[in-house]
Amino acid sequence: MAYPKLPEWPIIDPENPPEGYYRVAKVMNPEDDTAPWHVFSVERHLIFGQKVWVKLGDDDPGEFATAQYEFPMGAARWFVETLKRFFLEPDHPNAVPRGAITIEEEVDGEMLGVTRGAQYGSLLKGIAGYSLDNLNRFEHTSFGPDDNWCQMFKMGDPWLFEQGLLDVFKDIAERHERGEF
């Protein structure tokens, strides 16, 4: 289903964020150890940003590129709670419907999703995982043309469950609920 698109946030430098951006987490993806992901709180939103050095060939001097994802603040708690639905018995009334790979719901005025993917942890290694999706926002980076796909922050199972990323989401949700940001 198509959802109305919201305006893009300006791409930021996650290593030198603008005033008003509060860093709430910094995490490395073990499957992609090129650069950390930075998570910021700003204007009732969470901004995920990663800055990497991109070099397209031996003759290319290279340049920095930033990937960025934007979610409403409630996305952290919603993701933690929604992920649990994938592990319920199929007959449980709150379980992911049989055959479904995505749950979509409105959170703080934006349509979000959690999707199960076969290669969300690593395209080269075939690691399954999940994505936190913002169906109202297009993928966009500082490098190359913008995409016409919705934003999908992809996380492999090992990163999420064994290397602590799920705990980072829980911590962000708890700190927000305590009023820290």
C-alpha cells in the first residue's frame, strides 16, 4: 500500500551534529564495521545516521557519504513491543498473521513497519534479520540520487539479539519515558 510521503529531514553529519540534536546512542554493526550508527533525539524524532568513506575505484579520491533514517520518538518502544509479536504462538490473538512478514501501524502520526527479511544482516553472508520501516519517508543519503523506497533500517539477527542492539532500543525507549529527552 502507498502512504503519503513526508518531507525529508536535512542530511546531517552524525559526527558533528547541528545544535539541538541530542545523541542518545552510538552503536557498531558487527557485520558492517565501517562506521558507527549514531542515534539522535530532535524535535520528537529519532534520527539514525552513519557516515562512511566511499571510494568507487582506484582512481576515485573518495568522499564521505551519510545514510540517514528518521522515525517518530515512539518508534523505539513500538519496535521493541512489535518485535515480540513475531515470537508468539501462531494462534495468539496478537501474533503476526500466518504468512505475513510485515506489521504496519501508525505511531505518532507516521506509518511504521517491522519487516522480517532473509538477508537484512548481510547481503554477502545471507543473515536474516528485521527492519524498522518508516513508510511515510523515502530512503535518502548524501551520496547519489534519492531512492523511491521507504526508509528501512535493517538489522541482522546477531546484531539485534546477540550483540545488544535490541537493548539499545529498550534503553532509548526507557530513557525517553523517564523524560531524559
